[in-house]
Amino acid sequence: MSHAEELELELEMEEQDTVLFDEENVPAEPFAEQAEVAEETVAPAVGADSEEMALLRTRNDQLMRIAADFENYKRRHEREKEDWAKYAGQQVIATLLPVIDNFERALQTEPKAEEFENFVEGVRMIHRQLVEVLGKAGVEVIQAVGEPFNPEFHEAIMSEASDEVPDETVLAEFQKGYVMNGRLLRPSIVKVSKEA
């Protein structure tokens, strides 16, 4: 490889490193101090204007960029790890939501005979426990009825003319929506008002 090709390759590497440097905004100052110490140590042994000194500076720059890239990697990895821990149970919890829906449907029916009252009370207790467990995992019900329609959290399947509420207000909820730690798990299925 000729000297010109080596310089061209080094320039390309520096441009790539600069892009990585800018993306994560890691300051080069901590590494710059170390590079200056290295230059001061080696400079007397090598001529100040020589090719070796230029090569030393290039290598120091590369070393600083590699160290900064590693710091960026560590930060990015830490963020990803935190996100994973925060949302790890999201899929499992999403599969529990239809179970809660079925409990709620069962609770909406009134017992016809006295013997079913204990059964219904047991179902209510299980439902409360499930809701508490989900709440501890960061799951919250999306408020829908009476709220302005929000396409981020509501999915409208019907509309109805109404003079009683403003346009685009949720009139009824057919299925509850849920968020987990602020992230949508499932939108609320709703009926929305429209101008009469």
C-alpha cells in the first residue's frame, strides 16, 4: 500500500469516526489530555516536523475516537438494557388483557339465583387481583368515555350524532385500552360523537 493510499484510508476512517463522535456527543476532552501527555513524552525523542510525529498525532486521534466510541457504546447499551427491563413483560401482559375482558363481561351479568352470588363474588375477587397485579407492573387503563377522541389511544369503530357532547368525544367504550409505563399496549375500542 502506497503512502498516498494510507493517508486516504486514514482520512476516511477519521470522517467515519467524526460521524460517530457527533451522534452521541461524547466530549473528547478527557482523552485529549491523555494524548497531550503522550505527545509531550514522545516529542523530544522524535523530530517535531517529522513523519513519525504526524503518525503519532494521527494514532492519538484514532485512539481518542476509539475511546469515545466505546463510551458511546456503553451508554447506548445501558439505555437498551433499561428499556428491556422496563418493557420485558409487555407481551405477557398483553396476552392477559383478553382474560380481564372476559372477567369484566362475566361481571356485567347479574346472577339469577342466590347460589351464583358466591360464584360471582369469587370472579370479582379474581378480577380485582388481576387488575392489582397489572397495576404493579405499570399497566394502566386508558380513560375513554367522555374524553376527546385521541387516535393514539382510541380506535373508533362507530360514530353517532349527538347534541349533548362536543364533536369527536368518546360516547361509549366496547373494549378497554391499556398502556404500560406510558407505552400503548392496546387502544380502547370506542364509539365517537359527530355533529348532528
